[in-house]
Amino acid sequence: MWTRNFSLYFGARTISLLGDAMMPVASALAVGEVYGIAGVGYTLAIWTTSAVLVMLFGGVFADRIGARRLMIGADALRVVTQGCVAVAFLDGAPPLALLLTMAFFSGIGAGTFEPCINGMVPLVAKDPQRANATLKIAEAITQLAGPALAGVLIVATGPVFVYTVDAATFLVSGVALLMIRVTVPKPGPSNVLGDLRRGWEEFRAMNWMWSTILVWVFWGVLVIGPYVPLSSQVIGADYGWVMAALGLGTVLGGLVAIRLRPAKPLAAGATALSGYMAAPLSVALGLPLPMLMAGHLIGGVAMAFWSVMWSTSVQTKVAPDVMNRVNAYQVAGSVSGMAVGQAIAGPVTTLIEPRTFIMGSALVTLGVAAALLLIRPIRQLGRAPEETGGPSIVAPAESLT
């Protein structure tokens, strides 16, 4: 698996993910100190919304000019946006309008980058599940180190240095991607609207995919979207350590995903996803730091295993020539709810106490896992023929339906 191309891709993703892992903590602490929960929620919502708006076109252009080229351009854009934020914090309290503007353009960079990820993995690795699990472990390690590092740096040096480091990670990622050499088949004659229509038709034809995304909208609105703004304010100064525990759990979940190749990957992933309930539940109950970290450790394992099962299913079930377009639809759908959840995080605190809302998020997590298992195309989706090797388990999904 460790070819030159995969090694470069692994390096690019890892350094970029380190910067990404630092940002939620840096934003929650830096922006939150100046503008509170509402400021953090609005900044994240603008970022997510702009990403969703360009994702579909990102998938089209990735299929036209190649995922690698588009990823390099997205990295270059984010070098500029994060650098501007770093400069803005030199004055201590940058205007909220500037932060929202930079979040908007940074989201555009993320929105064009994200549809390319699933399309790149099959180009640089022959075993998608092993590659996805390895990348998930790298992501988890960065999630382990990034939040703690951001928390220390924001206290020791302030937001300027943290945002400068983030800009540098995208620069290194872009250079590594520039060094990758892959052969991309030239697409036939087409137009943007026709490409979008073809991607939609492929997406709509896969019942297991669109039904998962439909459920995932509720997950975004009620769980993941508002979780960072609300939990960061509830937990306070220990937030970085709690997120580090989440990262450690993701490492363990990735290691499990390397070894286990369930016959029904999405059923097994949905069963595991129910364990994410431990993360919001620990916050809602106001548990001490060791228990908070334990809850997020379990949540990290659950989320990582689901993520690998989902990514591998997408990469092995979707035709390569429409991979980026289909991936754009599924990513845009899955994060659209997140934007709404982030936007309501501030206003909802005027109506509901944050811990009460987070308790609701814990219950919704169980509902999402149950809904995924109740949908037959999701529950019955099997592995692709070329992915049947290695240890196998039978997912205990049927007992939950």
C-alpha cells in the first residue's frame, strides 16, 4: 500500500488534518472569547453553508480536470484565508464581519476539496478499506494532538500563531499533492448541467446512499452541528483535553476497522455508531473530566468505525467516472444539516439550557443508529466482491431491528 503516491497523499492529508483538528478548539476559544456562543455558531455555519453551496460544482470539476488539481487549488485558497485571519487577530479583536467573510471563502476551499477525497483514494491505493482505515488513524492522531496543541498554543501564544500554523498546513498539503502522479481518464464531451444531472441520477439510483443522507440531516441539525459551540462553552478550559480523548478513540476505531471486514459494512457501522451517545451524554450529565474523556473515547471509536465503513462502501460501489460528482451530492447532503445546527446553537441557548439540548442530542444519536438499521437497503448492503478478503464478522444488526 505504501507506494510513493499513497505516501505523499497520506502526508498531505495528515498535515492538513492536523490544522483542521486545531481549528475547532482555536475558533471556539478565540472567537468565543470575543463574540460568545453565537459568534462561534455563526462562524461555523457560514463556513459550512459556503462549503455545501460549492460542493456539487466541485464534484463536477473534479471529474473534469482531476481531483488532485482541484485539491491543490482548494489548499491555496485556504492558505490565504487562514493567513488573513491570523493577521486580523494582530489587533486583538477582529470584526465579526471579517471573520465571517474569511469563513465563507475558507468554506469554499473545503467544499471544493471534500468531494475529491473519496475519488483520490482508489487512485493511490489498491485496498480502499485498509487505506481508509489508515487515513482514519492518521486523522485520529491529529484529532488527539491537534486540540491539545491548539489549547496550549492559544493560551501561550494567542490566536495569531495558531491560525498561522493552520495556513502553513494547507501550504504543505498543496505541495505534497503537487508531487503526486496519477493518470486521470479524459471525460467525454459534456456540460456542467449535464454532469450535475448525471451525478444526481447516479446518486438517486442508490437507495442505500440517499436514505443514509436523509437520516444524516437530522444528525447534523440535532447532534454534530450544535455540538462544538455548545459543548465547548459547557466544558470550558478542559475542552482541548476532551477533544484529544475523542481523537484517541478515533485511533482505536481505525485500528478495529483495519482488522474487521463485516459482511454488511453499513449495518455494522450503524450498530457501532450508537456508541457515540456516550460523548454528548457525558457532557449533559456534567461528569468530571476523566469521565468526560472516557465518554468521548467511546464516541471516537464509534464514529471512526462508521466512517470507514461508509467511505469504503462509497468508493467500492460507485463507478469511477462519476465518483466525484456522486460524492459531492452525498457530502453536501450530509453536511447541510450541520450548517443549520451550527446556526441555531446560539439562539437555542436563549430557550433551552445547553446541557438539556445536549442530552437531547444523546437520545437523537440512538434514534439515528436505529433508523439506519431499520432501512432495508442500508441494512442489507454487502461488500464489493473485491473487498471480501480478510477477517470477516457478521454484524449484530438484525437483533436491533
